[in-house]
Amino acid sequence: MKDGFFRVAAATPSIQVADPVHNREAVCRMIEEGAEKGAGLMVFPELCLTAYTCGDLFSQFPLVRKAKEELGEIVRFTRGRNMLVFVGLPWEHGGKLYNAAAAVCDGRLLGIVPKTSLPNYSEFYEQRHFTEGFRQPEDTDWFDGPVPMGTDLLFACREIPELVVGAEICEDVWVPCPPSIRHCLAGATVMVNCSASDEVAGKEAYRRMLIAGQSARLMCGYVYANAGDGESTQDLVFGGHDLIAENGTILAQSERFQTALVYGDMDLERLASERRRTSTFPPRDSRCHQVIRFSLDTEAMEAAQQEKLLRHIDSRPFVPRDERERSRRCEEIFAIQACGLKKRLEHTGAAHGVLGISGGLDSTLALLVTVRAFDMLGIPRSQIHTVTMPCFGTTDRTYRNACRMAEELGTRLREVDIRRSVLAHFEDIGQDPEKHDVTYENAQARERTQVLMDIANQVNGLVIGTGDLSELALGWATYNGDHMSMYGVNGSVPKTLVRHLVRYVADTCGEETLRSVLMDVLDTPVSPELLPPEDGAISQKTEDLVGPYELHDFFLYYVVRYGYMPSKIYRMAVQAFAGEYDREVIRKWIHTFYRRFFAQQFKRSCLPDGPKVGSVALSPRGDLRMPSDAGSRIWMEDLEKL
């Protein structure tokens, strides 16, 4: 199991009603195919060895006994195939018949899990044939000796501690208190469901939401295999809708109404991380469950798999792919930012806002948020003091955009040329103005912050910060310069999302002049403009110096959100950015990210207040309580192995 990824499969074979021999052959063909592709877990539908739609044939001894015999053939077939398999069949125990799932691995029947919730309405009459399953495991007869049977069985892999599997059957997950809740509280990280859910109009979407929701609620993986091709259509049609979900996300699903075999690579480390960091998810308690151990050859599984993972890895994890969802998310974030600032203005009694505008993305977003907050409070926009502070690196394009934007939004524009002040400061400290070093750059940033703070004192207002999450992660801010403000509205918004927020306002503002300015801002290279321009154009481009922000945002998401190994994040980035960045480029900038992330924590330890808008933030008061002097050796050593 490389990097915590574990391949699972949901299978819907083409069966024949009441023909266990044919059905066993179909199951074995799929097991063979799954083993060749490196699947370590495969789930088959409910009662698939006989067909779910056998009706009163379940009372026939020949059918039930033949199903058990064919399960024996499947058990023998799995020997050496390195896979945990769940197969549905009718099972006789204690003089009663149960709708059950058999767990099989490497030539061994591990256990029998009976169905708990038996429907008895309209099209389903399971209580006519089957008995409700019991929780406490007890021995049931098998050819090689007794095996445990009961709903409270967990199957734990010796080689993969994060892999603990629980099982439920069809209706079990549709009831108010599914067995999966009990199993996951006992330690199950992956749930399987052998199901026979018929198709009616609209049920597909509901089923998908149900499985995704259950995996989210329980922070688990969920493999759902549904009955399909070959079932009797006397009264019902089964579509074979197979689903693989992980913590609320559908990793894979089958096309309905055809024989299906779908695969997905579950991230067991992600599930473990979510459970560890969520204090309301209790410690595992398996005292009421029987845990059955099994073994998998992880090296053999990895050898059978290709390097590419069977899951989508979004290269922009902070930005929704769907356009409608992206617009909804932008409006939501914009509202959170504005409401945060609104409350701070109300609390402090400040009726004026002060912010520096450069004509860049970050200050543009901060200004738009400030305008929204002032409108919500009914304060005139003229009490927003927008200050442009040109200096050595300011270009005509950004200066013009800053001024036009301030005017279009109805704010009070003020220009403070800081060249003279900075040159006087250089003279005071003995800095050569021709020496374009870090002192040359940072002196400008600190002078700008001083101007803003003093103007705020003049008007009894708040300095509104413009720095974003990506800059904070990299430490790409001047300490006590643009690093500081009285309230930072962009502090938890990554650079990749800043761009979409500004575009959202451009697309929805309804003012053509403002829209044209915003579109030009979006088209301007990201730069602090601290070095003199070349031929009137920006000479200092941030992404040439620290790397592409889409890469750094990707690294940031998985470092802070899940705490993954650097080598795992690199592997995921290679797949996510295929066609955009090659391996060497990704390797170069992930080194840069980790080096800067650890070295620059001292800047994040004293951040101003600001609203949290997403699941990743760097506030030292809650989201990232990281020591400023932490060493990065073990992370860098992992990267050196790439």
C-alpha cells in the first residue's frame, strides 16, 4: 500500500436466477480480473450466488445447499489471489435462513455477516424467507470447521493497520441507525455493502447522496456493490449502480444497466488524519465486536498497480471545478469576509477604513470586501480611504488601475508618493539606493505600512490588510510591513482563489467600467513592484522568484489539511499537474515550499485577526499552532529520496 492508497473494487457480475454454478463462475472471473489490477478488496451484490429475485425458491434445499457448495469453490479460488472478497448468499444457521455476506481471503472463509434490516413492503418480502441477523458473533458450520457469524464482525489487515473492514447489507444503510455507525465507532475505516437496490425514477441520485453522506458522517471509505444484469425483471429492474465513496466524495461509480466492475484508490491515510484531528470522533471501542485478522501481500498489490492512481486529484483543491458551485462558493466566501470586517468595525466603533491599493489582485479583493462591509453597515463609501503609494517599482498600468478602481467604487482616493521618504530613510541608515537588495525592497513595504497606520490614526479608522494565505504560507511578506494590519480580510484566502473571487465580482457587478478595470487587474502579473520597471513594465514577477502559486497552494492544502509525507504530496502533484508542469519543476518548487514554510513561521505567529473562510488556515490562535523554531530535517530528508 504505497503512500496510504488502497485499491478497492465494486463488482456486478452477469448472473442467472437460481443458478449458483453460473454465478460462481461469473464471480471468479471478476476476482481474477481484480487481482490482476491490484485490487485488495472486492465487493459483490446481495445474494449474488443465487440472485436476489429467487422469491420462494429460497425455501428449496437444493438452492441453498448449492450456494454453500459454490461458496466453497470461491474460497478455494481466492487462494494466492491477495484479496479480501465479500459475496452475498443465503445462509442456513440454527434452523433459520439468513440473507448474508461471506468474507473470504486467501482460501479461507473468514466470517459470515447476516443482514439486520429486512424490508417487507410492496416489492420486497424478505421477512417471508429470511430471519433478522443477530449482533453477537457465534460459530456457524463450515466444511473446514466452524467460522464466526454475526453482524458485529470486523476484518483487520495485519500489514495495513489503517485497513479495518465492516459489512452491512442493502437496507441496513437506509435505516435510521445503520450498523455501519456501530462498526466505524468500533474502528472500521472501510465499509462494504452487498446490495440489491432496484431502479425507479430518481432513486439513483438519492442512493448516491446516501452513500456519499454515510461515508462523510463516519469519515470512512464505502464500497457499495449493487445487483444488476441477470436478475429477474418480473416486477423489478436492477441497474447495477456500484459506488465507491470516501469521506463524502464519490471516487467512482458504474454506468447503470450493464455488467460493472469499478475501481477506486482509497486514501486510508486521509481517513486516519480526519479522525485524528476531529475531537468529536471518539476513540475506537471494539469490545462488542469480534476482530478477525487477515493478511495481504502489499508488495504484490503495488506491483500489479500502475503508477497512476485510480482517483481524480484536483490540481486546484481550493477552487471548485463546477462553474455553478464555484460562483456559489465565491459569493459565500465574499460574504464571510465582509461580515467579519463588518463586526470588527461595529465593535471598535470605527467608521473609516484605510487600505493601500496597488492595482494588484490582493488589494483589489480587500477593497471589494471593504466596500461590501461598508454597504452592509450603511456607511458612505467615501469613508473608505484608499491610498496609493507609488515608489521605485510602480508601473503606469497598476497605478492607473488602482486609481480608476477607487474612483469607480466611490472611495476617497489619496496619493502619497513615498520616494522621498524612502530615500531619506536610506540616507539615515547608509543604504545605497542603487543596491537593490532586501533592505531596498523592505524599506518601501514598511514605509507604506507606516503611512497607512498613521492615516488610520488621523481618521480614527482601521487599516485593512491585503495579504493572502499563500503569501503567509511562504512568508512572502515584509515583517512589520505588508505583513501587518488591524484586520486582515484575505488572510485565509489562497492566491488561486483570490483570482476567482475578483473575477466573480467582475462578472456580477453590472458596471462595465468597473468590470474592465477588474479584468485588467486579473491580467496583470503578480508582483510586489519593489524593483524598478523595465521599459515601463513590471520587472519583478513573484512566481519567477518563489514558484507558481497553483503548485504552492496544492502543497499547502495537503501539508496543513492532512499532514501527508512530502513524497506522497509530490506523487499526487505529478498526477494532478500532468501536462502543466513536469516532474523536475514540481520537485524544485516543493523543496522551496517546505524550506520557506518552516523558516517563516515566526511571521505567522503574530498575524492580525481575520476571518477563516475554508478548511485550511494559518491563524496561530487556532489552525496552525506551530513552533517558530521547528526543524524541517525529516521532511527534507523524505524529499531527498525522490
